[in-house]
Amino acid sequence: MKLFKVSSIIFLSATLLFSSFVSAEPLKSDTSDNQSIINVSFINPLTSSTDTEKIKIERPKMPEVWEIYSNINPEDFKPELDLSQDDLLQQSIVKSEADDSIQRSMVGFVGPNYTNYVTGEGISVLENSLTVTEIGYWEAMGLLRNETKTIVGEVILSVELISDEGVVLETVSANTPVKNIRPGEPAPFILTSVTDSSLVAEVKWNATVTEEMNAISREGVIYVDYEIPYGLDTYKGVERSTIDYQVGTSFANLGDSLIKAELYAAWLDLEGRVVWIEKTSLNEFFKDGIPIKGSGSFEDIFVSQGVATTLNEYTYSLWLNGTIGYVEEEEIFVEDNAPPVLDIAPQDKLSIMQTARFGSVPTDDVITAAGNNNNNTGLTANHLAAIMLSVTWPEVTGNDRTLTPSPMTVGRADTGHSRLYPFQNTSPTGPYARAFWNTGIGVFQIDSAGLGSSLAFHNRVLTNTASQVVAASIASRYRSASGTAVEKRRAAWSQWYACGSNAVNCENNYNAIYSTSNDIISLSKDTTVARGGGLVSRTCYNTSNPSNTWACYKWNADQAQGHTGSWRYAPLNGSSSLLPVPLPFYTYSSVVGSNTVEYRHWLTADTGYSTSLYGSRLFNTNARNSVNWTSPSALGSS
């Protein structure tokens, strides 16, 4: 559902747009008991986030992955290093925390401009977010922000459009689509009029707010499952019926059961201006609502016109609004005897062509994770494992299940994000072209925009940890979905484009490897592919203090096990339509104060570059616009 379309855009002067923000008298209007008229101010979020006169508030804390999904083992995801006492790093992280331009994931929200410093009263409109039409009727869209210390139910934003002669041409108002806006949180708005924009000389702004709405829940973790640039006729090996820009989203419910849920999305250009706004609702598989601790997917968003060609290069903001209500959840229990995997050893060319292949230990990891997460699904461990395994071949082997997926797989299709390149030099001939931060990782292609937001690199590679997260997510979706077993499988797969948009891929794989009559998975367990697929454990240290060591991992494409032909091919430096294959790097995660940080280090001995360097990403941020690059690196390894 499109909320706003801009045919022609001009960014008007601050004088015209904002001169009446602070000085404007409130409009005289009737308000109900739970409404109040408040001040509207105008701020530049890029320069005022840590103003010393502001009040510091706490942003909603993102839960750990084991708090979202209760059957995940926290010890398997514990950071390797604690740098809380490192004053220099602590200062760096504090600076990153104060950077409101970073796209963060928080409960009920994804995006930039969510500040932890507020004025304590009123509503602010973010100067750099405003887009106003030049031709035709006066229209405006942008972001406002709750500057109070309490949750605001909704904001009714009003403007007076005034002529050169001081005559009020029109008064227009609109309610923010997002409800229960928290302190420091931005929210999108759209104002439309029937006044010719050329007649408007001055704009006076006012706002009315309501109290928190008890029927609305913001308690959910939003995932961006895939984002497809405009113009692609195939993606993940799947032919598309459109070349539209497309984004798939979902969420895990952390609060009360929801009879419906909606997601609002706004795209911000490189200057922070809102250029497009959309709304989407739960897709057909979740039409009956989302239970407590359930999960669901939204209808995909498609954009075909205007800014569609550049949306994948822009930053999006997402808001979750759920309507609280009773959702019945059927209790299902299955006796799970966990029959063994039927390990088929191919004897001839024909059987090789028919036999699915997967790593031996990785297969065991998937089944173990499935057995820990199949409660109340009606699925045995093997049954859930078969649903999980079916995703991997479309994601990393071109949907050829006779090839063994490599846990070392890195995605190369998600172009258009300069912060993934060192110091934003995107040239394939740049000095550090292959010191590149890939986002989709492992046999399940877990991404920092989605399930991997709070996971370190190695936890997405290693199949024992990756399988825990995927099993929990798929089981939650399967439990929450309505419909037949086929429809519930499709709902469970909907986080992965290669299966969600073309479910026959996964359905065929599922039917090929799983027998419902005897609950057996039939595949060839490839003993040449280990849990990490070639990822190697190392000991790292700081060269200035070699006695201080910690566990780390080394990724090297030359050591990758399993099928690599879908990602390890020329040009290795990448191109305008293909991301680089990184040179070998070391990786680990570290606690720094109240934050966890993922690191990837490229050392000169492995790269041949003139200097070493490293990238870092705060957990619960999207790497595409949050990676910070530093050179040189002081990392050593043994």
C-alpha cells in the first residue's frame, strides 16, 4: 500500500519552511481529554543529538537472540573478548552510540534518527528529512520526533499555508500513521493540500498529541529478509515476474498476542530526506494473527516508479504497530523418536544426480537444533530439520541439491552500499578492494539486516550456532501460521527469497529428502565439509600486549569446503553489479561497555596491501550503513 508519491520535488529554504516553528501560536482547536497541544520545534539531527542541555533517555534495548528465542544456548554466542576497560575503545563506542545517522535495530523500530537525547517537551521536525513538492498542490513529508519523556499515542500535525499577503490559504493536518511513539523516536508524516504550491509563502506548524494507546503493541523484533534492487529480472537464481524494487520483512513477537500487525516504511536519501513511504500488513499465511512468542511475515513491498531505481542505495526506517487481541494457539505434541538419517552413498552417475548432499557434521547440527526447537509444532526433529535443510540449496548452490552447501559462503549480490567498502572506496581497482564486509553469511545466508543483527560472523558460519537461530525462527513461524501443512511450510520459508517467492524450490527439496511415512531424511552426508566449512580457530592478541590473548577465527576462501562455484568466481574484486570476494581475514566479537561489537581484520601478510585495516560493527545495526573502518590494525595471531 503506497502512502505517498512525489512527482516533482524541491527542497525549500529554511526560511519558508521553518520560520514559524518556534514562534507560531498554537491553533485553536477542540481537543478531547487525552489530547494536548504542544510546541513544534525545528532541529538538525546531525548537529544536535548530544546537546548538553538535553535530557538523556534510554532507547529500547534490543533483546539478545536467546531472549527472542528461548531454546538457544547463550554460551554458544558469548563474545570472545571483553574490552570494557579499554578507555579508547569505550570512547569510540560512545561516539558511535551518539551517532543518530546509524541504522539501528531496536524493539519495534529499525532505522536512523532515534536519539537518546531529548529536549523534554514538544515535538521536533527533522530539518533534513523534509521533502516538499514544487509543482502542483502543496505536499510535504518527513520525520518528526517525540522530544518528551513519555510515550505519545499519536501526533496530529497541522500546518497553515499562508500567502504573500498574510492570508491563510488552507489549514491541513494529518495523524502520524505510527502509534505509540516513544521518547526520542522519529515517526513519518505526510501532509497534503489542495493549494497550489506556488501560492505558499509561509508555513506555520502546530501539533496535538494523544496519550499512549493501550491496544497498540510495539513489542517485536523487525527483520529485513531481503532487499532487491530495481531492474533485476532474476534474484537468487529465481526468475522474477517484475523488475520492481522489492523488500521482504517479518518480525518476532515479544509481547501480547496480536490480531493484526502493520509495518510502516520510509526511505531516506543520502541527505536524510524522506523520499518514499509505504505501509504493509501481515501476509496471507498469518491472517489469523500472531500468538505470544510467535512470528510472522508481511506482504512484500514493491515500488515501480520514480525513486524505485535508487531505493536500494538509500537508508530505510521501519516501524511495527500491532493491535493487541486474543489469538488462539493450538497445543500440538508429537512423540519424537528421532530416526536416523538415511546416509546414501552414491554408486553411479544416476544416483549422484538424484541424491541430495549436505555436510556430515552440519547435518547433525541441523537435526540437533530442530530437536531443541520443535515443541508445539507437530513436527518431529527430522521433519523440522528437513524444512530447514530445504532452504540451503536455493540460497547457496543455485538450487542444485547434488552440491554440498559451503558454510563459508558469502553473498555477493547486494550492491549499492558504500560503507561495506574500506573508507567507502567502491572502485574494484581501489587500494583495499577485497577487504570487503559481506553481509549474507553461511549455508542459511544469515544477514545483519535480519536474523544476524545480533550475531557475530562466525556464529553465522558455524552450523551448530547458525542452525539454532534458523530452527527457532522457522519453528516460530510454523507454529504461528494458518492453513495446511504445505501453507505452513511456505510461511516458515518466507524469510528466504529463493523459497518465499518461489516456494516450489523448497517444496521440491523437502519432498526429495524427507519421507513422512517413516520420518527419515535421505541424503548423502559429505564428510569433507566440516561444521565451519574451512573456518579455522585461531588465537589473537594485540601486538602491543602479546600476553593478552583471546579466541578468534580466520576466514580464507582458499580453504572453503563444499560448493563454492556460486560465489567464488571472477571478478574477485567485484564490479558495479557484483560484490568482491574478501581476502583472508580474522574475526571475533567483543563486549565494549553495554555493547557488543563484531570485528573483521585484514592483515598485510594475507592481503599484500601496504597497510593492515579492520572494520567494526555494533550489534543490532545493519552493516550496510554502520561499519566503521580503521587503519592500521594492531591485531596479531598465532
